[in-house]
Amino acid sequence: MTEDIQVGAGRRADPELLRAVRQLPNEAWFNVVWRRGTTSPTGQEHRGKSPYQGPYKRRTPEQCAVLLEKRPDDFGAVCVALGPDSGLVCLDIDTPEGFRSLEHEHGYARQQPYVLSRKPAATCFKAFFSVGAAEWEGLHEVDAGAYQLLAHGNIAVILGEYPGSSCGTYAAGVYRLMGGLDEVAEAPRWLVELMRGRTVRENAFSQALSGLFANYCDNQSDEQAAEFIRRQLQYIPPQRSEEHTSELQSHSFISYAVFCLKK
């Protein structure tokens, strides 16, 4: 595999970050994340969590470390892919209320591996769980307000500088991985059932797609964007009427069309 390597002219790669990246397991799906404000070869400015060459590009820890070392002006963080391809889901908690809710309702206690993200306003938390291949059918993402369960085509920044969200809701910060991704526990039954249940907000599917388009499609080709849409449409929540399913599909394509008009 060859990369378009260019030595950065300004920043220098963080040695601690490089050491941490090289200790990641080879089995997971990693990628580097563009720095906020950088511009891709196509002329698109990156405004949020944009993985290099798309969310489905898989790189080894060593390939990520080389890109961070050789192009520090472009890349400052590493993410891991979520969904059936990697077998990972992410429990994302941005508020203390999220911890209390999960502890009260499900007896959840923080365990490694997890990611701490220190932002100006809060300390946020991400935990990872593995889901077997036979369990993915019927699972969908959950937005419970106090916490989220992320999967299907999403990513999670695990190490380095978090560039902030494209819409400005989340400020920039630093992410630190605690524990190893080779020690990911199997998803507990309550988590799997949440992802199969009706705990998502109304229209959360189309809302989630809009956010994903903003994060990932700003530097993608039409073919890559089409593949991204195709994968997302596979995970429309089950037990929907044909009319409701058609409505969700329409929301998806409208979201992408609106995004394209903003480019």
C-alpha cells in the first residue's frame, strides 16, 4: 500500500501519540483524521471529524503512525471504525446525567477500554463493545439524549486532537485511550436490546445521516457518497410499515441533496 507522503512544514508529530498509535491492535479498523481547517486535494475544507479517504478506509496502526509523523500539518488524531465490518459499537456519554441514567437503569459501571475526551466545557467518555456477526441484524443507533450508542458507518476518535464537530456544537479537545482495544468486552444484553428497541428519537435515522454526511462526505467522490448512502439504508429500524420505510429513505436522500447544495 502506498500513500501520498509529504513532510509537514509547520507542526511536529507528538511522540507520545505516535507511541500510543503503534501499540494499537492490528485487527481493528483505524484511520487518521484531518485537522480542522485543512483543505483536501479537491479543495474542500475539513470542518469536523473527516477520516482520510473516507470512513471505510482501513489502515493499520503503523500506517496511521507514518501519516501522523510525515504529515503533522494535515493529521492529528486516529479514529476507529464502528459497525459490522469492525464488530464494534460505541457508548458515547457527554454529560454526568448519562452516567447516572445508565447506572440506575442498567447497573452500568465504567470499564476499560474507554476514551476520555477533555474539552473546554466537560470531560466526555466513550466505551467500546464487541458485537458478534450474528447479532447485527436489526440493530440501529440510539440517541437517548443523555447518551448515544453509535455503530453503522460511524467512527470514534480515540487518540490525539479532536477537531470539533462541523456544526460547532462540540468544541475541540484531546482524546486519550484508556486500556487496549484488544480487550474489548462483548456487548451486554441490555445494550443489544436497546439497539433493537424503540428508544431512538423520532426521525433519528435521518438526523443521524445528516450528521454523518456533514462529517464524512465533504471530501468524497460521488461513488463513495453513494456507497455511504447504500450502507446506511441497510439499517432502517425493523418493523416499519412500507410507507414509513419509504419516508425514511426520502429523508435520507433529501439530507444528502441539501448537503450537496451547501458544498
